[in-house]
Amino acid sequence: IPLRTLGLSIKSPDLLVKDLSGGEKQGTAIARAMHFKAKLVILDEPTRALAVKEVGRILDFVKGLKEANIAAIFITHTLHHVYSVADRFVIMNKGKIVKDIKRDEASIEELTEVLMGRD
């Protein structure tokens, strides 16, 4: 998978991954998963500590996974980052599922209430 098809441009192919920005690292990991034809990608807090522009890129990468029929588990505490790309939400508290709901069945406000323990 060419990185540019994911909207990812890296200054030089000689750069080490450790020298890339957070968004570039995440994008490279996603491109690698696509290259090796992964059926599932698990993203654990992929938008944490990223600039707004890089968060947008990560969400675009996740959309690319969806278009390539690759399932993704996006672990986050920031609902507004993932709400636009998720099909379903599984909210957990202390290792137990509190809510399992499709996006079109709950607003971001309702999901936030569940996360806050007010459901």
C-alpha cells in the first residue's frame, strides 16, 4: 500500500520510524497492517497527544481501513475523536461491558453520560 494513498507523506524513506511525528507513526503502522493484509487492527489511544491535524489524519486512516474491509478496534477515552468513524461502541468499566450499542442508536452526548457513569 503506497503511503500517499492513505494521505501520508514522509519527507524521506530513510527516516527511522522513531523520528516520525506521532501521526506519521500511527499512519505507518496502519499502512503496514494493510500491506500485510491484516483482518483486524487494534488502535490503543492512537490520538493521545497528537495535534488536531494529526488526529484528522488518524481518523482518515481508520476510514481507509474500513474501505479496505479491515476491522478496527479503537480504544479511546475521547469520544469526539472516534464517533465519526465508529460503527459500534463497547463501553467498559473495570473490565466489564457497561454498554454495547450501534452508533446510530446513541448520540455522543448519551455515550458521554454512560462513560461518566450516569447511565
